[in-house]
Amino acid sequence: MSLGRNARRRLALYGGASVFAALVLWGGPVIVSRLAPRINVRRMDLEADAAMKTEAVKLLVEYVRIDTTNPPGLTRPAIEFLARVLACEGIPVTLTGANPQRPILVARLTGRRSEGALALLNHADVVPAGDLAAWKEPPFAAARGDSGERDHLYGRGTLDMKGQTIANVLALASLARAGLVPLRDIVFVVESGEETYETSLSMEWLLDNRPDLVAGVTDVFNEGGVNEVKTQRVERFGIEIMQKAILSVEVLAKEAKPLEDFRGFLKARDEAQPVRVEPAVREFLRFIAPARSDVWGRRMMDQAEKLGPGTEFWQYVPEVYRSLLKDSIYVGNVAKGAEGFSLSVMSTLLPGSPVAAARAALDGWVRERGFGLRVVFATPDCVPSPAEGRAYQAVADVYSLDPEGAPVGPYILSGQYTSSAGLRARGLRAYGVSPFAVTIYDASTIHHVNERISLPFFVDGIERMRRILLEFATAP
């Protein structure tokens, strides 16, 4: 039976709609999935299996298994291990220092000129492991985690900073293997007492006692870089250029009540400190604020001077921002000891605020009240390194071309210490450079139990550091 004209039209209309609906229902997801940007999900467990066979991981395992706990910080076996690795690459090595059991290693890859040389600064000592029972793997076994954590290598020093040392060794070795003569000398230095702030075992000792070994050095790459990571990707590459100066003391008294009153006095002094936006801090805030979801960071990019103590806004500002905008005084709780009571006090100071002046003020307040005072730790004055120059630019250029595609900029540490502080105070440009992606969960294990590094991220960092050193070696 033939269909009428209207019937044919209805059939074409509804039939076409049915076909279109079917295409949307069944074909739509395929089309959308092809149009949408791809999300690469890495098989970290399989990558870790492959990583275990690499030269880099084999060297890291061997290095971590050398116990260099400080105290006592007997680092000679570790220093000799690194010396052997470098010697095999044909790179001359010198062991020096004031303590034969805790030597300083210096190796130099000679370039076309010594002026403008770069130092790769490392430290061989590590902090004590703490509660051994709390470790998932023994702290000096350099073993992989179980089940879902098999992509990690556990061990004291994996992040702080034996992993980075291996990255530096292999980056230097890659230049030697290629027969490449860098435009400027590259000096490899390993300290032995960084974790207990012993300058007699540091690069500062070299500057005072063996300046010939670090002749021509103007720039330093050290630990302290911060790469912000979300899931499996680097969201932000941070090159550390400044850290606040630190004065840490214990105030001592026979009775608790006077110390409690003093604690209140110091907290009031802290609140009264004025806001002071240093140029380096402003650039840091402008770098990190676009990645922050909070209104505070964004408003502080350009309005920080208007948002300080005494304003309604200040009470809501997170401490991470407050600490960058003024000199700060942090006080602990009054603690009872064998011979009385103590109060921990730490001042963190911006550029232009001398540590000696902060110490003099504390001395005066303590003396007025008849307390005792013991200095725990005092750094040199805060000096920022400029976010410029051949060394800084080499890192920035390599990061900007990294497959991660993350923004690159200057970073500031508000309450952490590395040996860069002492070198900056002596006129050297020092930069915290981390080639690794380190999640906040892994970073939290530094100086705590279960220190660990992601093996795939470690292998990525080895290649990243090689590119950085190659860029420095060859760029005019």
C-alpha cells in the first residue's frame, strides 16, 4: 500500500528525529570525548617498576643506605661514595674541611672561564629517623612501599637531600660524558653539617679557608625550591630567592606566671608590627595569587599596605600571608623543666631588619624581668637574591619549556632555613631549585617518619636537572 504525501512527510520528520536522537545518545559521548582535552593518567606503578632499573635510582638506593644521621653526622663514607662516582666520570675531586670524619667535597668541571661559575650545593647529612616503629620501611633500607605505595621509595634523605644530590651528580656527569666544555666553570659541593647549622662544615668554611676551591663562583643552586603539585601534575614551578632571617631562643625563669605574662607581652608586640611589603615579596604574591582560591591572596597582590594590623581585614588574613608582610614573633607555651620553666620564642625577619637588633631587643626585655636567655639558632640577616642573571634564567627557561606547561616564578620561604641564607649574606646569588614534583603529602614527610620520594617523579627530575645544567653550560 502506498503512503500518502502527509504520511511520507511525517515519517521523514519523525524518522529523522529518531535517527538524530540515536546519534546523540550513542555517538554523542564518542564525539565529545574526542573534542574534549585529553587527561593523561600515568600508571605510576609501572613507571616505578621501570625506574628501579635506571642508573639514577640504583645510585639513590646505594646513597640512602649510607647512614649519615646528624648527630653525630659521620658523613665520610657517603662523601667517599660520591667521590668515587665523580672520579669515574673523570671529574677531579677534592676532600677538605676541618673534620676528617665530616669532610667537605668539592669537584669542578672546568669551563672556558672561571668567572661567573655556578656551584651545585648539596649536604650529605640527614636528620635522625625518629620512631623506627612508625616507619613503613626501615629508614636506611631504601625500599619501595607496599601495595598502593609501590611507586614510592622510602628512606631518610630521599627528599632532603640525597635525591637532589644524585640529580646534580648525573647532570654534571652528562656534560662530562658528552665531552662538553661549559662556558663557565661548574663546581659541585657537598657539605656535612647542614642539618645542625654547622658553618664549620659548610661552603662558608670554603669561602673563608679554601677560597681557591670556589674561585669565580657567583651563583649557587641549593635545595629549597618549591614546585606546587596537584594530583600528578606540577601546577607551579617555584625558584626560591629569599627566606626570612630567624632568631630562635629559649627564655628561662624560675616561675611560670612571669613567663606567661611575658608571653602575652610578646604576642602584643607581634600584633603591633607594621606591614612592610618588600619588592621580592610583592613579586612572589603576584606569582602565587592567581593559583589561590582565597580572596586574601588576590587582594594582597596590590593592596597589602592597606590591609595590615588595625584594619578589619587583617584578622582574617591567613598566617601564610601575614608572615610575608611583616617581622613576626612566634611564642610557644610555657614548659616545665628540671630547673624551672622555659618559653620558646622565634622571630622571623624581613630584609632590613637585622638579627642583631632583634636579639638586642629581646635581651633588654628579658633583662628587665630578670629572666635567662639561651640562643637556639640565629641566621644571618635576610637578603633576597635577584630573580635575574644567567643561573636564574637557565632554570626559568627550562621550566617554562617543560612538558608540564606550568607557570614559573620566584618563591619565598617565610619560616624555613637552608644554607643559602649565609651565602646570600656574603654576596652570592643563591637559588633554591628542586627538579622534582613533590606533593604536599610527600613534602610533609621531610624531617618526619616515612620520608619518601615518588620514583616516576624522581626520574622526571633527573632529566629536568640535566636540561637545566645543559642550559647554563651553553647559553651565552
